[in-house]
Amino acid sequence: MRLALLEAAKCTPTLAAFCVGCVITTRPPQSTSSVIISTGHSRELLGNTHAEANALSKAHTLSIDQLRALFPTLDSSELDIDTILSHSDVYTTLEPCSIRTSGLAPCAAALIGAKVRRCIIGVAEPLDFVECEGARKLKEAGVEVVWLGGLEEECLATARRGHTT
């Protein structure tokens, strides 16, 4: 989650949105340590994008050679980003959105579509803009949701960076 907070710190603050960071990891077979597949932060990519959507988008751009470098023990048939994502954990500083006021696809839906295994969340999305049901939607879709304790205040302060209230 500390890496996700570092990602969130890269966000350009805005009054109308949160600053969120995301890190996607997976543990290769026969390995004791996780590998970072991709990272993302809010507004990193064009189009008013969110952290989780950016991290997923960047993961999908990884070439076979990049996947081979990340996962040298996997054979070529296993170097499929969709398969890798289905075994992945997502660390996000703020609960993945379930609705977007911009009309773009919500991050909870993107994570469900990617079939990620687990989502570790720093803090629930506050009611500043919308009522979020991201964690509930993830659970209903079979994604394990873990509420990480101990960093809620830091995650919320980071999310609201640039807000006046």
C-alpha cells in the first residue's frame, strides 16, 4: 500500500476528483515474493482516468518480452496478461469507484472484468461526490476484498489533496 500511496502522490490535485494510487501485483508459481505488474494514479493517462483503470490499461500494454522478463519461470503459453491478472492482487488507496460522474466506466467494473483475485483497499470512498458501492460490487462478483487497517487517515488525506474542505 505504501507504493500505492507514492503513486497517489504523483496525481495533479483537482477540486473535483480524488488523488488515488494503485499497484497490481501477482505471485508467480513456485515463488515466495510478488512481482509488480503495473502501477497507476489518477489522471495519469488522457481522458480523466482513474488509478485502477490506468494500472489495468498499462498492464494490457505489456509485451511478451516484458512479461517474460517479469515472469522468467513461466512458459510462453502462460504469458497471457488476462491469465496473469486473474491471479493478481490490486492495492488501491481508495475504494474503487462504482459510478463515474463523467460517464466513463467505473473501476470496480474494470477490476471485475479483469477477473482480479483480490482487492486491498486503503480507505472507503467518502461521500464527497457520489455514494460508492465498489467494494460491495467486487465482493458480489467473487473478488476477495481486504480493508487494510492502519493507513485510513493517510489514504484519505492523500485522496483529498488539493480540496479546500
